[in-house]
Amino acid sequence: MVVVMHLLELSAVLIAFCCFKSEAVDGYYGKEVGPLSSLAHGVHGTVFVIDSKRIGIRDFSYDGTAPAAFFWIGLKGKHDSVPDKTGIAVPDENGRRIVLKKYINANVILTLPANTTADQVKYFSVWCHEFFINFGHVVFPEPIDVPSPADIGQLSQLNHGVSSGKVSITDHKTGLVKNFSYDGKGKDVFFVAGNGSNPSDSKFLIKLPRVVGGLQSLPEFSGSDVIVRFPGPTFVFMFHFLAVYSNATGETFGQVDLPTTLNVPPFTPDPVVQLP
């Protein structure tokens, strides 16, 4: 007899995870570098590496009163760990190289200058370029494990012509299934994520909406790239597998495991303005 496991609603899954996986992270912002030293002008905040080109600051504050303050970096092999005037200005969260305004507990994402990547950064600072004063900085560790998208394999080919190219986790809430095929003949078929070794073994399954197509049952696909998103406050670290699954029959048409050691970027719905 086939046991049909109906997909849980998001709220029920979250309640269950509070008990089942208490080590799950509440918020993920990338690879933490550390807190800014608070030397002047009320500077504070915690710096993270988002990916190879972006740095985030959580809860950033600065009083905005200095005449020529900028976000500022030094590079490994070129600058010392103490900020000085030979550093490089970093555009603000809007991509402008202008004097910094006032910030109060802001969440900021900065894009590094051209030809500069996060693994090259020696320090990050709030620097006054007129009086050559460091208002606060943090030194990057060497080496630093920069988050990046991760290829996790291909969907297994179990039924209904399901196959794929590489499956990638592009950030902590997004999956990319390359070259996806499916005959479209199953009933109530969705991309799902769950715990355990497979959907039949999982106590918790959750539907993954497609960026194009939402939560509609999967139609026929023939070599298409499909993007799925972990909904609401869920994220990839909560789950053990991604699968193509029929809610009507309890069948799994294809599956790929989710590694437990992923070091992927955080999801940033608006990468210019703020962290999730």
C-alpha cells in the first residue's frame, strides 16, 4: 500500500523544526568577518562577506558629521592591517563614491571596486580622507572562506522522464536546476525539500515555489532551467534533500541530496540596499 505524505503548510513545518532541528540558524548573512572597532563618530556594526564581490554590514551606525568619511579598504600584499591614506574608497550602498551620510543601525550591502574581490581585502574601515582618521575598522582573516554558489549534483532519474543537468544552490534560499526535463504526466507534482534520506522517509516536506510558475503543479519540461525558492523564513540549511515529488501518489520522480557543509551566499532580494 502506498502511503501518501501530504505536504505540510509552512507554519506547521516551522513549528516542527523548532523541536526537530534546534541548531538551525535564525539569520544568515554570509561569512562573518567581525565587529568594527568603535573608535570615533559612533561607528559600530558587524561586517560579513556575502560573496566574492560584496560585503555586508549589519546594524551599522555612524553619526554622519565628519567632513570626508568613506567606506575604505586595504588589500593583502599592498596595505598593512592598520588603515591609512593609501587605502581604496568603496562606493556606498547606492554605488556612489560620496561622503557618507548618517546611519543608524542600518543593514548595508557594498559592492567592491572593479578588479577587487573579497579574498583580497586586508581590512575594512570607515575612514576620514580629509584628516586621515580611522573611525573604526576590522581586519579580514587569512585565508577567508568566501561564500559562493555550490553545485550539488544531478537529479536521480526515477520516474516520468525526470532528469537534469547540474543542480546548484546559488544562495541560502535559491536552487537552480539546469536542463530540467519531466513528462508532465504526474498528478500534484512539485519540487519539495525535506529531512531524512528521501520524501518517503521524511517527517517534513515543504513545497518549493518556482520563480516562474509559483506553486502550480509541474507541467511538462524539456531541457529547461528552473529556479526554485525556499519560502518564507525557511532556507537550505534546514533540509537534507531536494526532490520532484507527487503529493497525490507519494512517489518520488527524482532527487538530489543537500550537503550539510554548504558555504553559499545569503539571499539578498535587493542586493543594493540591505541584507535579508
